Amino acid sequence: MDLQDQLKNLFPDHVPEPSSENEDNHDSDLWLQEEPIICKYEKRKGKPITILEGYTGADQDFKLLAKELKQKLSVGGSFKNDTIIIQGDYRDKIMQILKDKGFKVKRVGG
């Protein structure tokens, strides 16, 4: 017998409220900002990279966002000097992921 069944036995008249939280969704953990995040493309040492900058929230939130993007895209990258650097040209995919999370994104260059 799990916790929900025990609660139903103890309080049979109680009607649970539908929860608006989605346990798989971590959007509430990140601070959404008014200014758009800049998404640009560069080549360094002949290899393409995607750079995200302009996040005004806490560095810890930006690091979590970098980690999540790297995992979703299955690519390498880093977080340095308030910018996220993703290996490869993934501007369209990154912009879609950020828009789904509620961020405003601005594409710069190319």
C-alpha cells in the first residue's frame, strides 16, 4: 500500500487538487529574463561552435542550462565568462529548446 492509498483510507472525503507542477519539468528552477539571450555562430580553429550569452540571472542557473543543453544535444561544450559554448552549429535546435522553456532568443550572424 503506497502513500496515496493510505491517505485515501485516512481521509475518504478529501478530494485532491490537481497539481499544476510537472515533476519532469525543470523550467521553474531557472530565472526567465526580459532581455533575449544572444545565440551566435563562430568558427574557432576551423571548427564550428554555437555561443549563448546575455543571461542576466545567477551563474548557477546558467550552468544548469548549459548542462541541460549539452545533454539534450549529446555534444560537448563549456561555460566560461558568462557564456555557454556548444561544440557544433546547433543554433536552430538550441533556439527551439530555449523558446520551449520560455526564454526570448535572438539569432545573431548568418
